[in-house]
Amino acid sequence: MKRVLAVRGSLWKPEKSSPYDAALKAAGVDAIFISPNDSVPKGVSGLMLMGGSDVNPARYHEVRRAKRAFPTMRATIWNAL
């Protein structure tokens, strides 16, 4: 089974990771969940960045429902990955 690093958002609660974990396991992937300030484990073969309220909906052709600012630099880096 491949191991993929899954980076949660800074406000993400661990119990909200279960749908992601189940979908990845069904695809034959073992997700290693970490938060932004955690150390990065070795031996992973992929990266999954989990969305959240800090991802601009325009990135996915959706309409913004709440008025808020989005971190442009981080989004630029994530989109490049």
C-alpha cells in the first residue's frame, strides 16, 4: 500500500479526517495525516493537501459564500504542487 502525506488545515479537527481516510484506503492508499506545524515523516510517495475555509472557492470555479481574505502566497505554492 502506498503511503501519502495528507496535510490538514490549521483549524482541522482529527475526527473530520475519516472521510478522506476511508476514500484513500479504498483506493489502496495509506494516509499519514499531519497538521501544518508537525514534522514531516519519511517514506511517503505522495502529497494530499486537504481543503478548508482557507481555500479560495474561485480555485474550483465555485462562488465565495463568505466575505473573507484568502492567503494568496500559500495558495500559489499549493496550486504549484
